[in-house]
Amino acid sequence: MRKTETQILVTLVAMFFTLPTAGIAQQKPAAPAEDYVKAHYTKYEYRIPMRGGKKLFTSVYVPKNASEPYPILMDRTPYSVAPYGEDQYKSSLGPSDEFEKAGYIFVYQDVRGRFLSEGEFVEMHPHIDVKKGPQDVDDASDTYDTIEYLLKHVPNNNGKVGIWGISYPGFYTSASMIDSHPALKACSPQAPMTDLFQGDDSYHGGAFMLSASFGFYTFFKPFPEPSLPPREPSFQFSTPDSYEFYLNAGSLSNLNKTYLQGKNRLFTDQISHDTYDSYWQQRDLSRHLKNVKCAVMTVGGWFDAEDLSGPFKVYHAVEHNNPGTPNALVIGPWVHGGWARSEGDHLGDVQFNAKTAEFFRANLQFPFFEHYLKGKGEAPAEAEVFETGTNVWRKYASWPPKAAQAKMLYLRAGGKLSFDPPTESGSVDEYVSDPAHPVPFVSYTTDTVPQRYMVDDQRFASRRTDVLVYQSDVLEEDVTIAGPVSPKLKVASSGTDSDFVVKLIDVYPNDYPDPEEDMVGKRVLSAPPLRMGGYQQLLRGEPMRAKFRNSWEKPEPLSPGKMTELDFTMPDLNHTFRKGHRIMVQVQSSWFPLVDRNPQSFVDIPNARPEDFHKATEQIFVGKGSASGVEVMVLPQP
């Protein structure tokens, strides 16, 4: 990811103010970070031939100190290995500062069809299990051929290779493990894109992740190979309010036609494949994670708005298909890639009371590669996860923990929430969902998807008439959940299709302390103070498009007014609701523009016409014999 000019300015200002005040004029300016890399590494550039004849552009940084052999640590990316030119150096190398000081041979490669690498770029290139000839290529074969070349042509390597990558590079890391090269000893797929239709970037519960997906494809485009992309101005939304922008844009096809002119085939593919068809199924990499012989440490963030499902799918697939392979899982309280570039001590208004990202980089990630590539230290635990609420790291022998037991949080009449099933019969709650006035996903104006939304205060939503709210009594003891969150609803709609968004929320006590620096009372002359009493912290939220209730491949309309079951699974969570807090569940039928609008009629949604959008009365059944609830995995308290 690139830094904006504002981020760069803030960084420079922060650097200035951390200098000692005495004797500034006499001090020499600090050496630029890239000077360390230049002083200790020599850069080489290769065009590495693949089977089939295409060549992939690769930058290699070799330690100048040749007194010992070094392992190779590689990152394959569609986002460019810049800077280009053997006299142009990166400002830092490897996953974190620890690595460039420890000594590795760092390798960065433009993947096939991107930037200076030859070949055709294919979105999440489907893996080919049985390769019949040199023209059958995928990212596993490209990695294998690259490793074979590096071992023979880069001097002073110790014969061991590691790979890491975040997000799309995380996908390439996962792909590299399949039928892995004998020299590949350690892989760390981090926030790996794994199944774009089933919970990663593109679709959640069959609903299109509108704002994030469109924003990404305004700049991620195909281009002729091999070449650097032309310099183009960034996309202008014409308004700072994404809610207004996407509401006015209308259908997905109209959005594509009006603003992208249908020229980005990658975005067109995203919206045209709106069921779990062969396009998506062949791109589900978790089905192919076999013959993995290297150690694996999969990394994710509890609050990753983009690839939260991928890490769990990779971890479970490696565990199931490769018995005996060292397989570790690390999940912290992070946003997408937050473990690599932040302190990890807070997200939005929520504090974690520890620099969790720094801990990960120094005490988990670095020792993992040191152990498997240099034979130092010990192997990591099977599962090391950060438990929010209590804000502590936990180690488990498996994930989810075997001690976790499934319990249902029942939605009860009168807005109650309880582990006890309802005793009253015939209770139904309802609301009217209007696609012309969808429920916003944040309370403030934004032109993007703020990463903090994953823990944002939900009080604004709980006050809407088109949001149902269910809340427990004040907890008399801690409740810890560890594992997937699974809504099991009984619903009915006056429409022939609808979305049902379920949110799991931690409600703070009314006397929860405010940040000390915030001024309260009437003399508030700047930004309003943050009041943490009664804060409704989002923990999990996911949509479910009702037409997919029986099949992701073959959607079915709802029968208006007829009760139907709607069962789905939200990504895992490890959180403790503290004594004195409450547990809340909210149910609504839009979450805009995070998710595209459902017209609430059974139509081709990407091509829906204005007249296809209708209000719908949505019903949630909460009585005995037709109870709705949210199943969570509860750990016993010590």
C-alpha cells in the first residue's frame, strides 16, 4: 500500500518533534533508512525464466557480508517490486526491522502479467492439480521455478527458502506451499485472499462488498505486459460521502458503466459472477492446499475488513490435508495488515492495552523464520491468539479450542437476549426495510471503508426503526467466546428476496470511564467528546442474502410471508464480555454502502432497474418452537 502525501507529512512532523530540543542545530540529520540497506546489501535484478518460456522480473538483495550463507526470504506481489533499477533501493527489507539486521537474502518478484513480468495476469489464478505440460502454469509452478533458479544463481544461499506476504501476496504465499519445492522450509500467508465469494474481499453471505471492491478496482487494473502502468490521476468520487455517491449511482452495472466505462474486466468479473459459480469455485485455493511440506504460520486480524475468513480456511485446510506438517495460527486485534505497520495498541475508540503488533513482529514472526530457516530457537505454538475484552494473548493446542462448547444466544420478545430459550409462543418482531433509505454502516461521513468500522460504536444504528435490538441482562460473570459465530434465524419477508445483517456487540457499562483528555459538559468548542459509557462495540457483523439460504450456486426466491430458516456462519472471534457488560445482537436488512443494496425482489441484482427496488416488511420469529438466535462457542471460566 502506498502512503498518501498527508501520511508522509504527518510522519515527517512526528519525526521532527521526537528530536531532542537542545542542540538541534549542531546535530547531523539522521541518515535515511535506505542508506542502511545500501550499506549492507547489494541489489541485483533478474528476469527468471518459467516453464513455458515467460520471464518474471525479480529483485534480489544480497548481504555484503559473505562470511556465512544466508536463507532466502521471498515476497511475490501484484503491486510492484519498485523501485526498479539496480541502483535504486527499497528503504527497508523483509517483514520487519529484525530481518534486515539479522541477515537474509531478500527476494521480491512481480507476479506473472504484472509490471515488468511477462505473461497474462489472471485474477487469483486457479490452481492446476494435474499439470500435463509446460504450458500448464499457475502460481505454485511459478514459485517452484523461481526457487530452483535462485538456488542455482544467487551465491552464498544456505539452500533454505521462506515466503511471506499480506493480502494478495498472502494468496501467492499460500499457492507456493502446494506441492512445495524441497528447499521451501517456511511459509507465512498473512491475511491471505482465499475464497473471494465465501467471506473474503468480494462477497459476504452472497452480498457484494460494494464500497471496498469498487474502490480497489478504480486503481487495480490490467495493463499490457511487461510495462509500468501509466501515471493516472486517482479516481474522484465527486463527494466526500460514499453513502450519497453509491446511492446515486444506482445498480452495479450502472456504476460500472458510468464510472469505469466497463473497461476494467477485473471489476466486471466481480459483479457479473454473483453466484458461487465455477469462476469462484476454481479460485478457492483452500481446496488445493495439499502436499504442503514446509512449516506454516498463518496470520490474521480479528478486525480485518477485507480478508478475515482466509486465514482460518488456510489453517484448517493445511491441518486437514497435511498431517504432520508444522501448522501454526496467529490472530491478533488487527486490521488488514495492521500487524506489519502499526503498534497494534488500539483500534478506533477501543484500547488493547499492549503494543500487540510489535510483540508479534519480534516474538512470533521473526522467531518462526529464524527457527525454520536458520535452526535457531523454538517452533511456535499451534494457535496463539489475542483475546479481546481481557486483552491477553492465549495459546491453544488447536483452533477453535477443544474446551469451547456451542451455546445459543436466543433472541427473545421485548428485545431480550438470553442463553435460556424462550417460553412464550407466537412472538414475532418486525420492521420495514426501505432500499431508498438503507442503514449506513458508520455514523460519520466517509468516502471509503474506514478500517475502524469493525469495532465502531453502534448506538446510532440501535436508534433506527429499521434495526431490531436484543440485549442481555447485565452479566454477573465474564463470558468468553472462542470460535465461529453462527446466526440461526427464523425469518419472513413481504418481498421475494432480502438481506439479513446480524451484528454481535459488546455493550459497555454506563459508568465506563471516558478518555482522560476529553472535555465533557457544555463547554465543548471543538470535536465532541468520546463518551464510553454505554458504548456498543461491534465485534462481528455479516450480511446473509436470503436467496442463497439453500444453495450458493442456485438462488431461490422467498415466498412472501412464509417463515423460512436462515442459518449462516460469521468469522471466528475470541472475546470476553466482562462482568458488568451486556451482550447485544442487532438485526437489519441493509448495511450501506459497505454492502450493495438488495432490491428486496428476486431479480438479477447487478442489473436491477429502479422499479425493482421495493420496501419490505421483515419479520424475525422469537417465540417458543420457532426461536431465532446466534450460536457462539463458549469457554468455561477458570
